[in-house]
Amino acid sequence: MKEYFRTHSTPVIAYLELTLRCNQACVHCYLERERPGEREELSRPEIRVMLEGLAQLGTLILVFTGGEIFLRKDLLEILEESRKLGFAVVLFTNGTLITPEHVSRLYDLAPLGIEISLHGADPATHDAVTGAPGSFESALGAIRLLRQKGLRVKIKGNLLKSNRGDYNDLIALADGLGCEYTMDPFIFPCRDKDPAPLSERLGPDILKTVFSDSRLIRGKKEGPGKEYLEEPENRLCGAGANVLTVCSNGDVFPCLPLKLKAGSIRETSIARIWNESPVFQRLRTYRVKDLEACRECPSKKHCLRCSALTYNETGDLLGCSPMSMQISEVRREIYRKKALSGV
Amino acid sequence: MSCLVKRNPRTASRQYEENTLVITPDDRQVHTLNATGTFLWNAIGEQGAEKDALLRKMAEAFDAPEETLRQDMDAFISELEGKGALIQESCRK
């Protein structure tokens, strides 16, 4: 199947921003300040047509995100409809609005994942990040309910200046709750290019600690083999090739943070946008060999390049993001030290 | 003895040409079905199917001895039942 997905552009994963309304105001949020309100959100019939179109296109996994998805009163009906159409569903939420009734219905829906954002292991730290007093206790209550029902929960933390990049207590909390976790040091500018969230980025010292911690390293470790950016014919990433995003008002983008509008499902079918949009067609032509900035870079073997991050930071999809550069240099240094010590 | 074979309602699946990907969310595994597996998965469908009926459909579709088809079908059902993607119920003589 790998060969099939390498040679066919199929949106296996679709991110659906059901609403951009939110009951929190996180310091590092990448959403634009001006965004569609409730009246502009897709209706249930519009969503049904879109889901049928995505099923026809071959989408298997739907990731429901926002904003805060539980602000949509019809969320569970949308999820039920999705499951009937054969999709696996993943939920991104802050957890604060989840009730015992939700949990019971969610169990029957067999979600592939429920990912809840926690930005600190105590109310003072978390609530300072979210700007919502009581949000830590509400999220924690939801996690406990979900775990009691046997649902798998992943705690997602962002490593920020506001939480001092202190993730040890958060990992201990996740372990105690029986949750998986991920701690993310990537902080994006807003999609409208507002750089405000960047003030939350951590410096190189804490990044060295993060990328040296075996609990946080995902995927395969760097070894003697070629890494992704060393293969000239690799695509830049899955955005527009195997992934798409539909915004709450029906606008279609290549991925969550990459606000290159490919069309609107209010004007054109999702199939036509996917197959004919110049944005998607152009993205599918790009290859690693087109990244001039990477060609002679000594750190490319260690780079976790993200096209969206690059575009939002520099305006150039094929350029080099300062954050990626910083992280790749940190990872290169760690790898060099490990190699020297023989570990 | 015939049994009703059903898809586990907790699975998610999608067909890509002659293959099918099936996800079992409880262990978050992705299983790839080949062309024969895809035929059986589709024949079982959302409502489920009796094993005898599945065997008849296989005989119509594939040019092979009945015993071979039965063995292939049983192996498929047994393997996917073990992975939590299929459920067998209401077996009767």
C-alpha cells in the first residue's frame, strides 16, 4: 500500500476544523485573530455532502479539530455520521466541555484517538497559558472520565516560555492517568502571519534537553542511513498529497497551519478541489531536490522540516525556517556528541 | 455448521483499488487486505453474512475447488477474528 500512496494523491487524512470558536485564548495559538463565527460554519447538510465526497476520494481518517470542537452542539451526530461512512475518527479538544454523556457516546464511536491539550501539570501553569481559569481542573476531569471508560487519551503539551518548558511533571501526570503524551516544541506564527506566538518559543538550551530526552523522541533515531531531506525525489510532506484541511466555513487548505486556499466546498465539490486546484497540483510537484536552501545545509540530516512553518515564518514554501534551522542544529550537535561518546 | 460473520462495528475501513485498509481502533492497528480479503470483507458487508453464503459467493467469483475456497475463507475469518476486525456469532447446525 505504501507504493499506492506514493504514486496516488489520496487524502488519506482530512483535518476538519468544525468550528474556530474557542472557550480558551492560549498564548501560543496559531489561529488567525479574525476568524469565521458560528453563522459562517458549515451546516450539517453541507458537512454530510463533504463527508460523502471524502469517502469517495479515499479518506480513511478524519481528525476533528477547532477551535474547541465540543462548542458545536451537533458534534456527536457528525461523528456518528462519519463512522457510518467508514471513517476512523480522531478528536483534538481542550477537554473542558466533555460531559459523562459525551464519554458514553464516544465509547460507542470507537475513536482512534482523543488528544487533549494540557500545558502544565498544575492549575496555575495551565490556566495561565489558556487564559481560562478552571480549565486545568475541567480538562483533568474529562481525562479521568475518558480513562475510566477505557478510552485511549493522549495528552498534548506545548513547550513554552509560559510553562518554562517544564514537561517532567506533565509526563508524570500523564503516566499517572494512564495516558500517552507528546510534548511539542514547535511554535507557529499565526496563520495570518501575526508573530505574537513566537515570543513563547524556547531557547536552544532547553531544546537540547528536549531533544536529548529519550521519552520525547518520536520515530526512528538518526543513523547512518539517508534521512528524509537527503532523498531528492521525496515529496516535501503530505500536505496536499495525502492530507487536506477543511476550515469551519468550507475553505480548503493543504494542512492545518498552511493557509494556502485551494477552494471552498461551498462553491466547488471537495473532489474537484482535490483533483483540480492549482494549489494542490503545485504542491504535488515539489520535491526535496527543489529545496535550494537545504542542498548544502550541514544539518539537513537532522532537520524536522515543516513546509507550513517555513511558509508562515518566511513567506517562502521552499525556504528555510529559523525554527527548523535552530532545531536541526541542536539535533546535529546531540548526534555528534553521541557519536563521539559511542552511545 | 454455519455461523454469522460480522465486521466488528468498531473498525474503520476503506478500499483502494483491489486492496482494503482496515483499522481496529482499540489497538490502533492498520491491517491490509489483499484482493481476496477485500472480496470477503465486501461480501460480509455492514450487515454480516453466513459462512455458507460467503462460500457460495466465493465459488461464483473464483475458479477453485470448494475445499480450497473453504480453507481460504476459514483462514481469513480466523485471522481477522484474532485481530478483532471480525466477529463470529449465532453458529447453528
